[in-house]
Amino acid sequence: MKIQISGNKGRLLGNWTLTGITSNEINDLSTALQNLESEKSKKIELDCQGVGNFDATGKQVLDVWMQCARFRGVEPELINPPGIMRSAFKRAVPRQRGVTELNGRSRASAGGLINARRRL
């Protein structure tokens, strides 16, 4: 589990599951939030193509990270979510309210809607 950030672009990488989350990964996510502050960008696109595995735990961690980004004045946007990521979002939507949602298309804003185009 990792988020790499450069300017107003970022990449989600690795294993976003219960078994993939360690204290080192949590520290990396914290560092990524600090990098957001130094960039002074109001919006960041997070390319999700590098996500190898994703489950409800990864979704919860990502939701919290995205909310923390919003608290810092940055609106994250997920792009190119793989099928496994879309499936996790679809399964979680009926049970959870106020979380980031994916509706089966290729782009998701932190506010919960997905547009129909794929971008990097």
C-alpha cells in the first residue's frame, strides 16, 4: 500500500487489503499527506492502476486518507480504478453512508461521483 505524489498527480500502488497494511505503510500515507501540503495544489488526481489488491479495509483507509486531504484543502480524485477496486466500492456503498463511492465507471471524485472517461 503506497501513495506516490508529484505535483497535482499521484499514484496508488500495491496491496490495499487488511494483510497489506502495516505501520510502515501508515507512515508512508502520512508522509504523502505532508507532501500535499507542500505542493499547495487544490486538486490531485490519483491514478489507481497500480493497485494490485483491494478490499473493504483498503477502502476504509483510502476514505480516511482522502478526508484528511480534504481537511488540508485538497480535493482528491481517483482515476483508472481497477475492477477489484470498483467491486470493493460497490459492496460497501449499501452498508456505509458518506463514503467515497464508485459507480462502475472509470473516474471517482472524493465527493463520491464518477465520470465516464479514463485519464492518467
